[in-house]
Amino acid sequence: MRILGEADNAKGTGRVVEVLRREGIYRSHLSGWQIKRAAGGYGPDKIPAGFKDEKAKKSKQVQKLQRENASLKKKLHHAQTIIGIQKKVASLMGFPLEKRTEFRNSLISVVKASGDCLNIRQACGDLSVCRATFYRHGK
């Protein structure tokens, strides 16, 4: 209805084309809407076909953000699980977390041991070991 009103106001001035360009619609759309409005198809309680109200746009944004939030929660849970595994490995091997060099070396040995069944990149990522460090210590 807003676009139809603007087009009606711009009719005599020749600025209808500016309204169409700004809104990104074709002249045929405007003509169709004008015919439908004249037939009583549009009113304050009716929304023109092809237009989505702000609620629908916000609803889609909210759904997108909820999906992103769920994905990030899943990644956080995965990271927390890996950190828990790292702590358990450190305690089982007798390395307190304060001794970072020894702990890192033990993690590198775990990555080496899992190299046959796991992808090195994935194993290093899961155990938070830099691949460059892994390859440097492998020599």
C-alpha cells in the first residue's frame, strides 16, 4: 500500500520510475497491484502478495540465530569434552597441568599413537596440539 501511495503521488511528476527503481519492482507489478486495489483486493487488513511483513523477516532472523546458537553450543560441548579428556590423560600419565612442556610432549605421543587410526589434523585439533609442533617434534 505504501508503494502504491508513493506511485500515486509521483504520477503527474514523472517520478514513478524512481519509486520503481528504489523499491526494486517492475512496472507490471505496480500495474497489477493498482488493478487489484481498484477491484477491492487490497485494504488495511490485506497484505499484497509478494510482500512479507517485518514479523516474518524477524522470525527468520530469530530462527537463524537459534540454529547458530545451537551449533555453537554443540561446539562448546565438544571442546569441553576434549579439555576433560586432556585433563584425564594428564592425570593418568602423572603430568600435572603446570608442566606444560611435559604435558605437550605426552599429547604429541598420543597423537603419534593415534596416527594409524585417526587423521593427524583431526587428532591435533581435538587435543589442541599445533600441527607444526607435532611435526617439529616428530623429527
